[in-house]
Amino acid sequence: MSTTWHILGAGSLGTLWATRLARAGLPVRMILRDKARLASYQAGKGLTLVEHGIEKTYPVIGETPDNPEPIHRLLVACKAYDAQSAVAHLQHRLSPHAELVLLQNGLGSQDAVVAQLPQARCIFASSTEGAFRDGDWRVVFAGHGYTWLGDAAHPAPPLWLNDLHAAGIPHEWSTDILTRLWRKLALNCAINPLTVLYQCRNGELQTHQCEVATLCAELGELLECCGQPDAALDLQHEVERVIHATAANYSSMYQDVANARRTEISYLLGYACQAAARHQLNLPHLQQLQVRLIDQLVARGLPRD
Ligand code: NAP
């Protein structure tokens, strides 16, 4: 009998994972915030995945954090700013050798969870899959991609990667997951804040090439200083490639701001600026970018962190 996948967060990625695991016949339980969310969920037929315009509903069992059943494997699929407190609510249910998969973007939230759960195995993930909710308990699979998983403390892959294979979740075990997360963070810092400041799609940053290049140079310096030289390799080229390849898209941060949702700034640009300060590294353009972005968030009545 396979170990049950407990999934914390019935948002875009949580639902995307839950429906694919359920589709493969694997045991899945969705952990919802509270009784009210559970009642809302139970009033429907389950979780719906919309893929290539075809929708299918899976009757995944829902529960609240109060359920007494122990948790052996937990997929943490909430936003970075919710991860630590959401996991704290489940701490008493985690078995002594529980494994957690942390899907959060950026850096900082993973270390907070690791510090909170020294006994558990925490696997970090970095995903290029894209999904969004078009209603409660529904997700649209918008961008097929890949998920890299890794454990900086223990390089051996877990046996349950077979479950992901069975569920058709494209993935790879990575022995340099931190490098991948740093690289993604740097790409995000060079692109996403500017799309908010200029209120534009990614492609329009082609007209701000100098500013992008200056940020890439500072981000490269930061990565070197943080012991991540591989994440710094050819950064500017890759940023330009991403801007070109995703020219028609709005960045995730742009979309958060446009929809008046809290951003993950503290785990992206905020984390980068904090790391620079820790290393006493002067990165004036990156720091100025943070000031401008926070001003913009405050002006729109959004949290500054
Ligand atoms: P999302 O759609 O906002 O979903 C987050 C979910 O977490 C929400 O359903 C929320 O519940 C739930 N949640 C928060 N605190 C909770 C708690 N204490 N107990 C139970 N549930 C809780 O977010 P997302 O887009 O899936 O993103 C998750 C992470 O993946 C982020 O770090 C994001 O940057 C990253 N990521 C997302 C994508 C994507 O395409 N969406 C791609 C790559 C990476 P409510 O519904 O009750 O608010």
C-alpha cells in the first residue's frame, strides 16, 4: 500500500498535484484551512483539473488540520509567506520520519520550515509548471513544465519518485537544488519587479535592456558572494532569453499586484537584498529596485513584505 500524500493548500499547484496523483489511483488527502473551507469543499464533487480544455473531477478526500491521522508525507503547496505557520499547525501530526516536499518559490521559507522540523526530511522543489484557479476547487493546467526536487542534506533520491512517474508529473532529482533555486530567484529578481514598475508584459523589458543588464551584473555578484557561482553563469543571456520566450506573458508578480494579492517579494527580491546586506555587498540598483517596488506595493494598499 502506498503512503498517503497529504497535500497542504488546495490552490493552483496543490490541486494540480492532487488531481494527477489521484488520477493514478494513489492515496491523496487534501488539508484545508478550517471547517468552513472543508464544508465548502464537501458541498462539491471534488477537485477539478482542466487540461487542454477537457475537465475532469476527482473525489479527493478533504480534511482539516485537526484530523488525528498521522502524516508521513506532506506536500506543502501554499505561498512562501504561509508555509511556516501552515506547517506549524500540522507539526503534532507529523510522524517521526515524515517527509515534506516544499513547492514554494524563492528562498527563505524552506529554511524556516527546516529549522522548525529538525527531525523531518525536507525536500525542496523548483517547478516550471504553470497553473491557475478559475474557480474554487478548480485548476487550469496552463503551462507544462518540469519539477526539480532535491535535498541539500541527503543526496539520495526517495523511492516515492515512482509515484510521480505513475502520476505523469514530469520531474527530475537534482543534486544541486539550491543552485536551481538561486538561479530561478535571480531570474525572477531581474524580470518580475520591473514588470510591476513598468506595468508591462515580460517582452516589453526588451526596451529596458540597460537596466536589466545592470541588475544581472549585480545579481551575478551576489550569487558569487553567496557561494553560488554556477547559478551566476551567463545569467544575463538567460534573462534575455526568458524575456524573449515569454514576451506575451505577464509575470507572476505582475499578476499578483494586478489582482490585489499579496506578493512573495520577501522570498525573492527581499531575500536577495537581505543576503547582500549580510555579506556587506553594496548593490545599489538592486536595493533601489526594492525601494521602488515596495513604494508601488504600498501605493496600491498591498503588504510591503
Ligand atoms: P495559491 O493558488 O494561492 O494556493 C495556495 C493555497 O494555500 C490556497 O488554496 C490557500 O488556501 C492555501 N493555504 C494557505 N495557508 C493555508 C493553511 N494554513 N492551511 C491550509 N491551506 C492553506 O498558490 P500557488 O499558485 O499554488 O502557489 C504555491 C507556491 O508555488 C508559491 O510559492 C508559488 O510561487 C509557487 N509556484 C506556483 C506556480 C503556479 O503556476 N501557480 C508555479 C511555480 C511555482 P485558501 O484557498 O483557503 O486561501
